[in-house]
Amino acid sequence: MHWYEKLNQYFPVEEMKSREHMETLLKERSEIYHKDEGPNHVLMYVELDNFVFIDYLFVSKNARGQGLGHKLMENMKRKGKPIILEVEPVNYEDSDTEKRLRYYKRESFEHAKSIGYERRSLATNEINKMEILYWAPHNESEEMIFEAMKKTYDMIHTYKDKHFYGESYEPVDDVLTFNKESRNRNILDNL
């Protein structure tokens, strides 16, 4: 099965980029947008000078529990940069969301409680709320993570969006918010 089909079957439609969008990023942004693919995984990520953003991580069902996800994450951690990713909030009707959060908690990721992220899906036209998780090898601040997310949104998520989807995503300042005094609960607690 093609790598895009693996991702498309696993991730919700509102989180997926189009195949054309991702293939264009791999071609036109090849200095920063990368694909690591094997028989049982697909890892799409952005690497800039001061952070790594994991766009998609898929491990096939038959390889789960065998340490492949841990090995992939260790390879990313060896870069010595903060690692950032988006996750959907826990949906107790979908056991995969809780499993994903448990995995990232085991991998020492933290929840960026001060970062709000709500984006209208161009596929469903619904507001899609996401949470930001990060691994900070040098105790990088949530402010740094916020700036990295804004850069990722502008450079990757909205790259040629009007061309691929016929309309543009909202501006970054309407999608990502920062509230240092946020009282959001930590989604990794109680897992």
C-alpha cells in the first residue's frame, strides 16, 4: 500500500493534507520536509535549525507493541532539538486517541497548556481543536514552542493551500493563541 494511503486510512479527514500537498512539500520543500518510510511505518516531519515538527507518525497495527514507535522517536530525539506535534484531544469513544497520548507520555512529551489551536477544516468545514505536545531536551519554553508552531503553520500547513484546496486556511494568528496564564488541564495527566 502506498504511504499516503496508510496515513489516509489512519488519520481523520480533518487532519489530513491532500496527497498532492504532501508530495509537493516533499519535492519543493525537500530541504525541510521529510518522509521516513518502512514496511510498518510512515513518519512525515519537518526539520528546521531549532526544532523538529512531526506532521504524521503511523505504525501499522501488526507492528505495535514491538518498540518501533520508540525507535523512531529515539532517532528524532538524537537530533537534540525540541520535537513538536499536534494531537487530537482524548475521545473516549476512540481508544486510539488515549493510546497515542499514553505513548507520547512514555516518550517524555509535555502538553503545551498555554497554546490554543483551533483550525477550520477545509475538508469538513468544522472547527478542529488540537493540542500541542512537545519534547524539550534543553527545557525550551512554551513561548519557543508557540513560535515554532506558528512557523510550521505558515511554512507547511498553509503551503499553497489555495492551490490545493481552492481556498485558504485562516491566518496563523486566528488559529494559534498563547495564554501564559492558561488554566487548561494537562491532557497527559490521569493516563
